[in-house]
Amino acid sequence: MVRETQLSPTDLIAPLFVRPGEDIRQPIGSMPGQYQFSIDTLVSEAEALWELGVPALILFGLPDAKDPTGSRSWAEDGIVQQALRALKDRLPDMVLFADVCLCEYTDHGHCGVIRDGAVDNDATLVLLARQAVSYAAAGADFVAPSDMMDGRVAAIRGALDDGGYSATGILSYAVKYASAFYGPFREAADSAPQFGDRSGYQMDPANVREARREAALDLEEGADMIMVKPAMVYLDIIAGLRPMATVPLAAYQVSGEYAMIKAAAANGWLDERRCMLESLTAIKRAGADLILTYFARDVARLLD
């Protein structure tokens, strides 16, 4: 009765990885309990989440081919596009988010077009917008740009509106730090950069004022929701953005944060159930309305 922060399955968005093939449920070694799914098994996983009360998921694709521009990310028969259509057919009321970025689709692993050894921000915007429109056409309710290019929210909003998808929302990774906690994800999505790192376009973990500036810019450009990533080690950022966020505020409990709890629990050093619930409650207590978490299915089962 007096608990100030209540955690619910309806707060959760489940990240899922989809790849070509059939009857695939490939375990991800560094993320125990997580899998790369083919479309048929992905739909089954989504149905299980829906039955547990999880209302939304976000898709990450592993394409059948990669090239310098990530062209499979906007192909009509791309893996995420196929998955979106299958999910909408089976679960029309589930809210579908599609991650918008090029890193999973480029042969160099960076989040944009490479020119003279560096990411070309403006050239990348055109491709991100094309990818977003393709996902909207396939049934995405929200597109979620995670690339951290300057101006991408405005570019995507304009392209969606011009394409007749004004009802498609944008969940912007507004505050995405160049974090060491993304390591397991790069195995899951096969998206490790082949040279350098992403500190040129992701944020310095030491910066707070920059977070407010980035969030304000994305709100001005038309973001319908904004996100902080990672979550557990950036609770101060979530709390700081809460008063200025006039839209829903999401936070991403990332792969490394998930893997740490799983690894410690496997060694008997921590109580997995308690740590899972405590960490997610802390993220919500800090001000997040929505939480992207790999614990979605487990925590929803506990809360059910």
C-alpha cells in the first residue's frame, strides 16, 4: 500500500534478435537465456511475452549479407521487415519498435557511412531515413534511431511524414553513451566495429550537461519518446532528464548490465531474482516510464 514505486510488465519492452532461417533458437553465449531467433521462433517468443503482459518488443536484425552502406537494412525483404509483417499478422495489438541503425548491416560495423576513415554524419541521415520508412511500411509502430548522428530525428520525421507514415512514432536513443557495457550485444547482433570505436558519435560517460543538450535537441526535432542508454550506471542521468522530458522517458538496461547479474548469479554470488527486481525498480524509481530489458520475460513471469 505504501510502496512508492511499482514495477509492472506494462513498463517493459523486450529486445529480440532475428536472423534468417527456420526453427532457429540460437543461444547467445555471453547473454545466458537470450537467443537469436528465426522468424517462426521469434513469433512464438513474442506470443509468450504477450501472454505474460509484456506489451512491446524492439527488433534487432542480423542480415543475410553486409555491405559498406548497410543496404539490407531498408530492403523490402530484409529480415526485420519480414519479422514485422509476421508479428503484426499474429499479434496486431503488440507494440512493435524497430531499431534504426546501420551497424548490424555494414561490413565495417560502424553506425554510418564511412568517408575518409570516419563516419559521415550527413550522408548517413539519408540512409537512416530510408531504413525508418521501410520499417514503418512493414508495420513498425515506432522506429528507434540508435545511431547518434546529429539531426537524425528531424530527418526521419520528415521522411516518415513524406512517405505517409505520420502516425509512426519515434523513440530516440537521445542519450547514448560510448559504454563498455555493450560488449555482449555486439556478439548477439554481430555488430562489432572492424576498426576504431564509436566514441566519435556516442557520448563521453563523464558528461552530464551534454545529455540535457542532446535530449533537448531530439525533443525539438520531434521525438515522441526519448531514451537513456545504459540505465543502471546512469540513474543520475535518468533522474536529471525526468523534469525536462515532456514525453515518455525510456531507459535501456543493456546487455552488459544483464550479463553481470546472470554471471554473478551463476556463480552463487548474488540472488538473481532479487537483483533483477531491485535493478529494474531502481531504473523506474529514477524516472523511467519504460524499460528495455532482457529480463522482460523473467520479471513478467514473477510479477504475473
